Amino acid sequence: MSFFGQTKGTEIEKQIAQLATGEAIGGAMYYALAKIAKENFGLDDVAREFVELGNQETNHGAFYASLNGRYPYDEKTFWQMVRGLSKAEYKGEGNINQLADKLAELGVDSEAVEQVREFALQEKHHGEVTKAIIEKYAPKEDNLDKPVYVCNVCGFEYVGDLDSESDDYKCPICGMPKTAFRKQ
């Protein structure tokens, strides 16, 4: 039996959602502590420990989100999400480069700006990897006549009738409400 979506609609759904968010934030916190330990204090061993803790926290968050059915677990919507995610990753490269430009304008340390530019390249790489996965494994799309809605924040593309989603639908990438989507 699959655990995906088992707590959706139950009395503990909110608690599970809070755990998912808290664990994801915890993962980011440990990764940040790892960077600080390594770069500010030269504590490579401590940094490695914090990275492992961050990996575990992120895994916990993914489990709770899956338990609540936050991400699609049926084949059709799974691939629909992966396709939308892939397009958002490609768009992310440009968005992150714009952020790097703004950071440079503000006089933020040039090494930090270059790190953000590296993140932009990684976003593009994420798009390339997900595109290759789609080409190799995903069934062919049958949505030529379906509308496409794009999240204004992250660029995720929702294919189909967004109005069929509940009012509490959120972008699977950035968590924005469905009101943040615009029909393309």
C-alpha cells in the first residue's frame, strides 16, 4: 500500500503540512550553517555533518509533503508536473541571472554574486536533466488543445483546466496560490 496522499483531507493534514514546511526550512538552515562553518571558520568536518543533517531534514519534508499528497502520484499528473518543472527550471536561469545583476548593483560582495550566477547555471542544468528524463521516460503529451497557465513567480506551467483545481491549489514549486497563474 502506498502512503502518498494518505493524510490529505484528514484532521492531521494541517499538522503534516506544517511539518513538511518546517523540515524543508530546517534543511535550508543546516545547509546555511554548513556554508558558515566551512567558509567563516574553516570547520570542514562540521560542515559535512551539517550537510548530512540538511539532507535528512529535506528528506523528512519530502516525506510529509508526500503523505499529504502535495505532489502528484498518479502517472498523468506526475509527468505533467515534471514537464512544468522542467520549463520553470529553464526560465529560472534568466530570473536568477537578473537577481545576480541586482545584487551587483547593490554592491553585494562579488563572490556572492558569482555564486548566484553559478546557481543560474545549475537551474539551466536542472532543466536539461529533467528534459532528458521526459524524453526518455514520459509518455507522449496529448494536450495540444488544452490551456496552459504559467505561475507568475517561478514559471511553472500548469496544463489543463486550472479552474478544476480546488481553491486552495498551490504551485507545486513555489507554493503560490492559483491566483498567481496567468493563462498563456
